[in-house]
Amino acid sequence: MRLDDERESQYVEDRRYSGSSTSGGGRFSAGALMMLWPLIRPLLRTKVGWAILAVGFLAYVSGFNPLSLSGGGSQISHPVDRKPEDHEAVFIKKVLASTEDVWEGVFSRYGRRYHPPTLVLFRGSTRSGCGYASAQTGPFYCPSDGKIYLDLGFFDELARRHGAPGDFAQAYVLAHEVGHRVQDELGILKKVHALQAQALRRGDRRRANHLQIPVELQADCFAGIWAHHARKYLEPGDIEEAMNAASQIGDDTLQKQARGYVVPDSFTHGTSRQRMTWFMQGYRSGTLKSCDPFR
């Protein structure tokens, strides 16, 4: 993908070196508990001690790391002002900028204004409006704060573990998450989440999962719309990289790799074929009306 002379998005919050990212995943490990046990044990013997523990727990939930009391902790100790512009981060910022240009243009044709999401770059784990974000969960869009959370290390896993290398595979992943922002702007996420909440209240997790599938397929289709309007940046083989990535992260493919068989009732993103099909649907048409997997 040719983006050498293009601008970088300004809607980026880089937490990789600011101390806002943590490597502990937001929970105590057994080792951390052992470190704190000499402090905790005497507090368990009195009511005042229990009160202190309750306050400490609330402080932890609010972001305070109790390991700092024992000289430990998982906060990254890099200087706050250290922000190296590595190649991968620069590239993804330029991809984000291109999504802004595309969706602003698409929305304007419908007489609407597009509000871009903020991209949060982090390492290990960090806090989001939807709870803790971690490298293990992969990139995601949080409608509560309008931000996309991405640990760039995910792209290494995408290439090595899932066999989907290439810069356009990375661009597709980001464009998919931006697609969720577009859904949010159009009011689609709110409607689906309400239906999912109803299903879960009835104890129907299968229905809740089933409702999520067209959400993800539409985000793939929206990623295709972005690629359609960003053709001037594409190089030979780019679309094939996106199609390969979509294929490698389909529910059926991931489940076969993990357990050797598939459980369709647990699908939440769609099969490899479905993800490839809907990306190409958006890429070929370039229009919002072509992206309706809810029908």
C-alpha cells in the first residue's frame, strides 16, 4: 500500500510509552498476591482492616496499583515524553487518516457529518470505556468512548500465527474496526445491542451470538467500501492480502485450528467465506446500500 507522502491522522492517543498501558492485564496474578500477602494478612483480623481492604479494592478498580506499596507493579516505566515514530505506527496512522477522508466523503453525499474515532495504541493492556483492553483480545472498537484499541503486536500474531502477513492485511483490520465506528454513527450498533440485551435477559446466548454475526460482516463490507475509495493507494496483491486475512480469521477457520472442529452456534464473526464475500461486496460496489447482511 502506497502511503509514503500521505498525512497521519491526528486522532491518535499513543499510550505505549506514557505509563497508561500496563502489562498485568488489570488483574492480580498469584505472584502479585504473594507479594501483597504480608500486608493483607494482618488486616483480615479486624473490622478496620476489612474496611481498609475495601477502600484499597475500590482504589484498584479506579486505577491505583497496590503493588506500588511493595515496590512491585506492572506499570511501564518508560519516560512519558518518549514517543518513537516507528514505521508500523506511522503506517497505521496514515491508514486511519485515509479512512477519515473516505468516510467524510461518503457521509457528505448523504448530507451527514462523519465523526472519526480516536485510535488508542497501547502495549500489553490498558483501560477502555468497555473495560480492560488487552493484546490477547485483539483490536476492537468501544462504542462507550468512541475509540479503537490496538496493540500493534497483534499484527505479528496475525502474520505468524494466522498466516496473514502484509501491510494491507493490517490496513484491513483497522478498516474493519473503523467500520464499527460507521455503524455507531448510523445508529446500527445501538439497535443491535438492544436486541442482544433482550436475548441475554431471556438466557438465549445463541441468539445474541447470531445477532453479532451480521454486525461483523457489515464491518467487513464497510472495510471494502474504504478500499474501493482508496484504490489510488493500492498496489498489486493488496486485495489478496485482505482476502487472505479475512479467510484466516473466520470463525470456522479459527475453531478448526484451536479445537479441530467447529461449533456454528458459537460463531460471532461469520465464516471465512462470509467474511471474504462481504469485504468484496463493499469493495466492488463502494456504496452503503450494498452492505446489508441483516436482511
